[in-house]
Amino acid sequence: MRKVFLILICMISIIGMVFAGGAGESSGQTTLTVLDAFVPSEGVTYAWRDSLGKFEEAHPDVVIDEETISNADLTIKVQTLGAADELPDLFALKGQMAENFAKNGKLMPLNEYLEMYPEWAADFKEGVFSNFTFDGNIYAIPYQVTNTCVFYNQAIFDEAGIESFPTTWDEFVEVCKTLKDKGYTPIVLGNKDKWNAESVIMSTLGNRVSGNEWYESIRNRTGAKFTDPEFVGALEALSQLVEVGAFNSDVNSIDDAQQLQVFMNGQAAMTIDGTWAVTTIDQSCPEEVLKNVRLAALPAVEGGKGDPNAISGGSGWGMAVNADLPEEKKAIVGEFLHEVFDRGFATVMASYGNPTAMVTDEFTLDESQLVARAFDDFQSGRAYVPVYDHQLSSGLMQVMQSGLQELLIGTITPEQLAADIQAQYEKEAL
Amino acid sequence: MASSYLQPKTRKIYAILLPGILIYLLCCFVPLLFAFFYSFFNWNGGGQKEFIGLGNYAQLLSDRMFWDAFINNIVFIIWTVIGQIGIALVVAMLLMSKYVKCKTFHRTVLFFPVVLSAVVVGFLWRIIYNKDYGFLNLFLNFIGKEEWIKPWLDDPDLVITSLAIPKIWQYIGYYLVILLAAINSIDMSILDSAEIDGAVGWKKTVYIVMPLIRNTLIVTVMLCISGNMKTFDQIYVMTGGGPGTSSMVVAIYAYQVSMERMDYGYGSCVAIGILILSLLLILLSKVAGKGRNSDD
Amino acid sequence: MINEKLVKGTRICGRTIINIALWLLSITCIFPIVWMIYSSLKTQKEFAIDIISLPQKPAFSNYVQAITEGNLGTYFMNSVYYTVISVLIAVILSFVIGYILSRFKFRGRTFIYYFFLAGMLIPIYALLIPIFLEFKAFGLLNKRITLILPYIAFALPVGVFLVESYVKAIPWEMEEAACIDGCRFGQTMSRIILPMCQPVLSTTAILSFLNTWNEFPLALVLIRSNRLKTMPLGVTNFVGTYTVNYPLMFAALSISALPVIIVYLLFYSKVMNGMVSGAVKG
């Protein structure tokens, strides 16, 4: 019995060794190791493949050694590699991790590259670097942007006799009441994963009330507090919606996909979501609902300081470069970044209905991409306000996101939640 | 217990144990010591680690979130020890009895949930608990008990129980395999003679089988406690610790501290805290198990 | 007479209830697998609209797409390779260690017991960075042997404890008899005890196969080459930044669940063989 085991082990090990021979690197070639999250069948992946193919064709002497992992797992791997000083040459970096990595000296400033190719630098949209900029240094090239907006079902609005999308918060609350009385879920939200309410609603709503100054002061720690009326007011506005029953009762137990499912089945009048929903709605929404989908920005809050047309948006992910990049690779990495993440990349991405970090060339959207086309019109000329979880610390976000779950079921008051967030904020300052 | 003339020399014992212990040392114990070492530092991934002595442990002692999470774990463990091992034991006895038909079929399919990924189990149970089209509420409606309909995963007081049920259900098969192996090792003639003496059904289980598989039961409880102190995937998929932090458990908390806040020093401290608490719970259960036995 | 009939009647009734209850439990255990498989045959659109309904026309192309896009062929073979080797070695080591711990008294016995227990109790996410640093120092990263070592290590505690508790229940007389017949330690262990441990070793094999096959965090951080990656990594290929392609993911998960079920069916008859081969009396 044991002999059989031993023989088996030996055989399998030998087979293993045979296959284990590493791929040799021929002389004169440079290898760039890349760690990214470009998983199959996403718009950004098509753009990446397309650009990467062109780069490899133009640089036969460069070997791209790529590893792809889904984004949730990527953060674990990048952190582990970072702590062990084993980061690859280039790697995808989450905005929230950028500050820690930059302060720990893991990232190479990329300003030089942007100065080296001024036309390239000029193509980036305003504000897309803000999640990756610390002390004037830019630490990652953003390749993807997300925005959020309200998707609503015109047919349900008509049925409830609502003539147009409300422009003030009070009207908005009234509209929710009317819709509720008609038997619809006014706003469907899937907040199970906790980031949703904060990312797609509070980031925008917070700005409507507080305006940009308060937020800048929070981010730079120059005196603003979460217990200021600017922020408490925004929480109260959200609370008003909760009070009239604007959200589905299972708001904290369904996820983003189920949220869209309810909306696409015509059971909810509105849903608030990010631009990733655009492709899903275009691909999966039944015809009779799809033709009634309209887009809107969250209404203005009375007395608020924010721009009522702004939508939240920003670049959650960027491509960063290892601070320990060998000198001889520096030039080729510059070429890589500017040739791969170029207008062409942005254009391919846009043609799949994704917002981009860069201006694009002319592109056509398919007839079937109804919502993508609508979004393209909708977003033009609008200012972006930052998404909280792109820029504020994870500790703070955990408190805020958990607290918002409680706010949505009425187990915490706006004042209490604001105090909790402020307590965490002060703790982190130490 | 061991007759001395059968026991090999101690040196020989060590030599035989060496390969296993070496591998374990390298891959499990040394990293654990590393984690213990980090727990005395303030470290967020950079080159600098700041020694803060017992600072992290002091923080842990007064960390409300950790202790709330630990209480959730305790509730979870009580549910699952009773549910998983209890049901598995009952099913194992039924499968050994002559009253049950299609034994092979039952034994086979009861293991199916164990092989499913937490994503699938979590997804399905979220559908079962769903308020609109959830099977559970449809069923309660069907039997006319509308008043029992509850927001299963949305009620902070209910959520831990709602999460324990899928976990119990999923792992019945796991403990069933362990218990069946142990019960099978019991000499069947003992059971037969007990039956002649009139010990049937529950009496047979409690007075004859349980003592005979006592060692295995202790190990099973140990596995159950350690597994549920580390419970992560399924809760992460189903509620992520919510609503608020009402279903937070220690493993998710340790993950958040280390992997989301990048506070590796304190994260290691939380992990060591979990290790110590688990060890205490296991010792406690062993003492309880032994105590009851001496009463017999 | 009437009383006897009544007793018999309740018994039949009791048996029926027991059987029905067991059937209900079993059905709840089958449904998820059935659901996963038929969901893996839906289009993404069908799944997005209705999670429960059957596919209108089974889309077997999901499997083709999952296998090609997810690189599942290579990953599957790698997983088989790592898992088979680690489980084999882990079962042998667990047997030896468990046997010695349960039978003999020696210095350090208790220590070794708690040594194995401790490793079982720490959350894996706390060990990722230490293990990575250690493997980096030993030059063990991203090799074919990389994952085998920790997989053996992490399978050991459960195996050791199961064997230890099982051997305790085996009467000591067996070995004494063998000893009188002139068997030495090694022979006693392999000829007398090993066959008797078949059920517990099969259990260990099933459980360690299950855990090793599904292991994720270590494979994620210790391996970087595609040619060395495992199934669980392949499955996450369908988790996008903001959306998940559930039908493809379920296709991959269905493929991934199959080997565990096969191993269970193979070993499980051995669990039930019980003491037949060892034949303990008294």
C-alpha cells in the first residue's frame, strides 16, 4: 500500500518537474511585469487588449509579463507584494490605497512622463488625477472613470402624474411619496456591499449641501468637521427619504445586481447607480422598460452650496509604477504608459459605453446602446465631484458605510452618525 | 496507557515525527510567530516598523467592535455546535438504523452542499431570505403564518441567526462523514447486544454510541469551534457584517483591519487575539466534555 | 393486543416521519447544485432579469467560454496536481503523527498537540505577509512545489486530530498480540493499525481534498505565473470591477465542484467499510 503511494508521488513529481522548466529570457529583450485587473468581457479589457497588441507590435524587444486578477483580490495581492517589497514594474492601484503606498515610498512619481509627452498629458480630463496626487506628485495613470446618476422609468412617472424630474429636494421627497402611494418602490437601492449608499448617493448629496470648500477642508484637515451643518444637513436629507419610505425595505440585503433587476423588471420608479449599470441595462433590460429609461442628476438641496448639475465621478483605479524600477527600464515604461493609455484606449472604452479618463476620438455607439447614448449626452458639460471612497481613508469609510446602512433602516440618527464619523476622523489624525 | 515494551525509543519517535513537524513549522508556525512579532509594532506596510510594546493589545482590550464581533462569534458557535454536530449525529444514527430507506442516496447528497462555494450558498440563501420572492416568506404565506414573515437579513437582532442557519445546513455533511467513520468503528456486536437488552432509539445513541465515539466528538467540537471562529466567506458574501456592524465577526474584522485599513500591526494583534480566544474556548469545551464524562 | 397494535402503529408512523424528514433535508441539499448547473446554462440577460427561472435554451457555450477565457484547462490540471500530492502526503503524515500522539508518552507530546492546534486557529489573512516573506527568503515563490508545502501543512491538524481520536478507540490488545507474534513498531503500525484506520484515513482524504482544492488566499499571493495557477483563481476571472458574470462563474464553479464530488464518492465507500478489514473483536 505504502509502496504504491510512494511510486505515485514520485511519478507525479517527475511529471511536474518536466513541465516546470521556466521560460528563458533571450538577450536584448526587456521584460515588463504587469499586475492588472483586466478580466475578460469588460469594456476596459477590450481597450487594454487592443492597445497592448499595438504596443507589442511596435516594440518587439519588449516582453510584457502580465498577471490578471479580479480587482477585489488584486488589492490583497498588491498589499502583500508591497509589504514584502516585491511589487511588479507596473501595477493597478486602487485610489484608496494610493496615499498609503505613496507615503511608504512604494510608488514612482510620474510627473516626468507627463512633462515628457505634453500632448498626452493634455488629453486627460480635468480632475482625473486627483485621487493619485499627493504633495504635487502624480503617482498613477488613471484609465477608468465612473460617474453616478439617477436612472428613472418615465412610464411610471407618467402613470403617477409626475410631469418632470424634480429639481429641488423637497419636490423629490414629495415625488417619492406619490410613487409610494401608487404602489411602486420609489428608489431601489442594493446596499448589501455597504459602499453603494455612500458611493452613489452620499458623495453627490453631500456635495449638494456642503459644496466643494467644506470637502477640501476635510480632505486637507484644515478645520472642517463631519459634525458641521454642511454634512449633517446632507445626512438629514437622506433621512427624509428614509422617513417617507423611499427605499426598498430590503435595502441592506440585496446587492447591486438585484437592485438593477428590480428596476429593469419595472417594479421601481428610480434607481441610483454608477455608470457600470449602463452596460447592464443596455444588454439585459426588457424592451418595454428600456425605452422608458431616463437619466437625471440628484436634485438641488435648498440652501445647499453645491452645483446642482454636478455628478459624482472620478477614477477609482490607476496604473502605478514601482518606485524601485531599474534605471534601464525607465524610458520604456514611459513609452508604455503613453502608448497604451492613449486616446485610442479611451475611444475603444467609450465605444463599449464606458466613461473615460481621457478625451476620445470620434466614435459611434450602436443603435442598441440606448442608455449609453443617453448617458453620453447627459454627462457632457457636467462638473465631477469626488467620490468619498476614492479619496477618504478606509477606516473612515468603514464607519461611514456601516453607519449609512443603519441610517437607511432608521436605527441611527443623522447627528449620531455624524458624531461617529467625526470620532474616527479625529482618531486618524493622531 | 502504553506498555513500555511496545514503545519505540523517544529518539526514534522524534525522527518519525520530524518531516511532518518541519513542514508544519515552515508553513504554519513560523508565519504565526511572525504575526505575533508584528503585533507589537505599529506597521502599515512601509519600511519603518515602530515598536509600541503592548500598545496594540491595550487597544484590542478596549476595542468595542472586536468584542461585539466576538460575542457574535460566540452566538454563532453555540448555534453551529448544536446544529451542525447535533443534526449530523442524529442523521448518522438514522443512517445506521434499519428504519431508513435509500441510505446511500442520503449519504451521497448530504455532502453536496459542502462542496459548494460560499458564493453559491450565499447567493441562494439571500434569495431564500428575500422579502419579495424569497422561498421562506412565500412558504410562510402559503401556510398562513404571515405574522412570522420577517426581514431576515435586514433586522439587526435577527441577522446572526439567519446567517447561522445556512452555515449549519451546509456543513451537516462535513461532520456526518467524520461521525460515520467513528460510528462504523464501533463493534457492531455491542450495538446488537444492547438492542437485545432493550436499548433502542435515543437511549442507544446517548448511552452506548456517544461514550464510544467520545474522542471523535471532542475533535468534532474542536473543529467546529475553530472553523466558526474563523468563519468568513459566507458572512462576507451574505451581509458583509451588516446591517451596520450587527453581523460582524472577528475574522471579517481582522481582514478589514489588515487588508482594508492596511494596519498590519494591529491586524496581527487582532489575529493573535482570535487565536488566544479560540484556544480558551476549546480548552473550556474540553473541560466541559471531560467533566460530564466523569459523572457517568 | 390492542396495545401492541398501537405501539406498532406509532412505530410505523414514526419511521415514515423520519424518512420524510430525511428526504426533505436531502432535497434541500440537491437543489443548490441543480440551481447552480442550470443557472450556468443561462445567458447573462436571462440571469439578470430572473434568478430562479430555468434557461429558455441551454447555453452550453458558457462552458466553452468559461474554459477558454478563464484558462480553466491549465488551472484544473494544476489544481489536480497540487491537491493529489498534498493530500497523499498529508494523509500519510497525519496517520503517522496521529498514531504516535495517541499511543505513546514522550516529552513534548502535549506541546506537539498544541503546536498543531495553534496553526488551526489563526485567520489566514494574518499569515499572508509572513508566509510570503518567508518563501521569498527561501526562494520558494512561484514554483511548482510552492503551494504543495503549505497545503500539506494546513491539512495536517485536522488529519492528526481525527487519526489521534480514532486510534484511541482501537483496543491496545491488537498491538500487544502483534508484538508477541514478533512484529516490530513499523510493522505494527503499517500492518495492523493502518488497515483498521481506513475509515478515518478516507475521511481525512475527503476533507483535506475539499479544503486544498478550494484554497484561495495562498494561491493568490504565492503564485504569479498563469501556468502555475489553480482553479479557484480561475473562477474569479468572471468577477469584474463592478459587475459579476454569474452564468460564466457558475459554469466554472460547476466544473470546479465535480472533482470533490468524485473524490467523495470514491472514498466514501471506504468510510463505510468500517472495521471489516481490521476485524476487531472484544
